[in-house]
Amino acid sequence: MKAQAVSDCSLIAPVPRISLQAFCEAEETARIIEAAATDRRMERAHVSAQMGGPAAAIAAFREAPTPNIIVLDTAANGPELLSHLAALAEFCDPGTKVVVIGRYNDILLYRELLARGVSDYLVAPSNVLEFIRTISHLYITSGAAPLGKIIAITGAKGGTGASTLAHNIAYSAARDLSIQTVLADMDLGFGTAGLDYNQDPPQGIADAVFAPDRIDETFVDRLLAKCSEKLSMLAAPGSLDRLYDFAETGFDHLADILRATTPCVILDVPLGWTAWKKRMLVNADEAVIVAVPDLASLRNAKNLLEALRAARAHDVAPRLVMNVVGIPKRPEINVSEFAKAVGVAPSAIIAFEPKLFGIAANNGQMLAEIEATAKPAIAIRELTRKLVGCPEISRGKRSFLVPFITKFVRKKAS
Ligand SMILES: Nc1ncnc2c1ncn2[C@@H]1O[C@H](COP(=O)(O)OP(=O)(O)OP(=O)(O)O)[C@@H](O)[C@H]1O
Ligand SMILES: [Mg+2]
């Protein structure tokens, strides 16, 4: 199942359960670190930021043990900074990593800092994502598993076609973009991924979530049903023998394993607003809401998009896909008015095509297998490219040294 990671500049691995203490001279840096602490990727880390810079750090650690990471934000020049580090080194526990946020774009200083054991050097002003990326990168060791992209798809109401689109997007990622993909059907009782791929695997996603102690890479590998060379599926049982109530973190371990082993993971998240469903959408790299052009969809899509935007402040915005547009004789909300009302332009608009979708559903085939040049198949291909590709995100101000440093450190790590 191991394969090349999707090349995507927005992917940042979640930071492990570490403690981080920052000592800042600039209030702006403290604000950035506090904002980073609320990001989904830093959720497991214990972060605190205080003012006072290196002097405060030295005073604090004279008596107390040092955390996993100390961040020093300082305007000190080279010699001054090196003498602070020498003083701090006396109290630093061996496993502690030090990250410096300085003010000088100076490669000689940077090299000197690395030579003294500093893990990384950023030039202020940094930004939230840059900071998270730096911390995350400290825990990606060479030879670590490739980092996959998780794309979570759900409907704004029942029956919008969210699952059909999720299954077709997974197909397109594997076939058109040649990316190893796993489709996970999270609608345990009613999921249709098995039906849509004309498969009835004996095992699937239920075996993973009902056996949290057994779950590891090899176990998940065995649960995957192969759909094509590059596409595998974690099918839902689609039976009502059990009840499917899950804790908020019930799918976390599975999502971590999939992210670490599969370049592209498509989650078919069933309708609903329970803790674990919200968590899957919030924690995904891309969240997609599929809506049809009616009033109930409009209200729900607006609420979902707003809730997700608020919970994913440093991520790409959640996406809107309009589906089943243009049912004959049925009054509907104009797509551009719909988009204006929810404040998001649709990433794809897919027409009502009962024949094509009907044949696909009844034959257990993907749309592109039936008619690759049909408009919905083309729209899904383009949507898949947008979802899997490198999204544009606002990165704020960056110093010229930062990309160089990042490249340099990565090269060293590999
Ligand atoms: N653009 C379309 N034109 C015609 N039929 C469509 C279109 N999109 C989806 N459908 C059909 O709508 C039905 C419902 O689709 P699907 O099961 O994917 O929806 P869902 O949003 O996942 O539903 P649920 O809320 O039950 O999970 C399916 O029969 C599917 O083939
Ligand atoms: Mg569904």
C-alpha cells in the first residue's frame, strides 16, 4: 500500500503529543503561536506562549524540566543570541529541541545555530502555517511514511448524490491521476460503495472501528478490497445487525493510518452532525459539501460551510459542489444565487442526468466507465484535479530565507 505522496504544498502532518513552550519578545509572535495552538494539526500538542524572550526561558528552566520543544523569539543579534543559547543549554534536557524565531536573514547565523544544535530557525514575521509546518517537520524523520491527503465528502441533506460523487472522485484520482487511493465508506449501515463498485467484500471499515486495539497498518491493509490497480475500498457492512454509535475520536486511529500509508484518501461521510462526523470534516485536508439547488440544501450548506470555516481557520475553505442541477419542470434556486447566498463559489456544477447516473448505480459502475466523455464524468475529473492538486492558500508574509531554510533542512533530513 506504500506509494508516493501526493505533491501538495498545503499538507502538514499533525504534530504528535508533545509539549511546547514559547518565550517571545514580539507580541505578534506570541499571537501566531497562540493561533497555531488552536489549529487541528496542533490539537495533540500542549502549547504555551509567554513574553520575555530567551531571558525568561533561562529563568524558567533553571529549576523546571524542559519541554519537548522550546521556541525562542528574539530580536537579539548573532553573538547575543549565541550567548543566550549557551546559557540555556546548561538547563536543557537532552531530548529538548530548540526553535529560534529571529530577525536576521543571515545564512551564516543559521548555519551556526544548526551547528549548536538548534533544530530550526525562522525569520519573523512568520505566519501560523509556517510555524505549524516547522514544528510538524521536526517530527518527520527520514524514511517516515508518505503523507496522504484526506478528502472528506458529505451532503447538505440526504440524497444529494454525495456518495456517488465521492465514489467517482476516488475512481478518477486512481485512474486519471494515477494516485494510490483508498475510498472509505463511513456510512456503516447504509453505505453504497460496495454496490457502486459491484463488490461484496467480507471485511471492511466496521472491522477497523470495532477493533481499535488490533488496528495497525497490516490489519487495515487486509481489510481493503481492491477495486482496481490503484484503488482500494474500505466497504461499509451495509447491514443493521449492529448499532453504529461512535465516540468523537472513534475513527481517528484509522484516519491516521490511512493518512500515513495512502497518498489519497476519500472519506464518504454520511449526513449528520455528530461529534465524529464533524471531526472527520474538520480534520480533513479538503472538506466538500454536496448540495442540490433547493431551500433545505441552501440553509444546511450555509450552516455547514460556516461551521467548517470557523473550525478550520488556517485551512483551505470548504468546497461546495452543486449536483442534480436542472431537473425538468422542477423549480429550483439559480446556482449563482445559491452560491451568493452561501458565500462560496461552487467547485463543480453537475447536471441532473438520470440515465447516466441510473445505469451507473444499477450496474455497479462508475460514470466514466459508462461514458468517459459525458459532462458529469468530465466535471468529476476536473473536480478531482482541484481536490487532489495543490490548492492556493494565503500564506501571509514570508521572508526570503524561509523557503531556502525549509529546502535545506528537508534535504538534510532525507
Ligand atoms: N446528477 C445526478 N443526476 C441524476 N441522479 C443523480 C445525480 N447524482 C446522484 N444521483 C442519484 O441520486 C441517488 C442518491 O445518490 P447518493 O446515494 O450518492 O446520495 P447521498 O447524498 O450519498 O445519499 P445519502 O444521504 O442517503 O447518503 C442515486 O441513485 C444516484 O445515482
Ligand atoms: Mg451517502
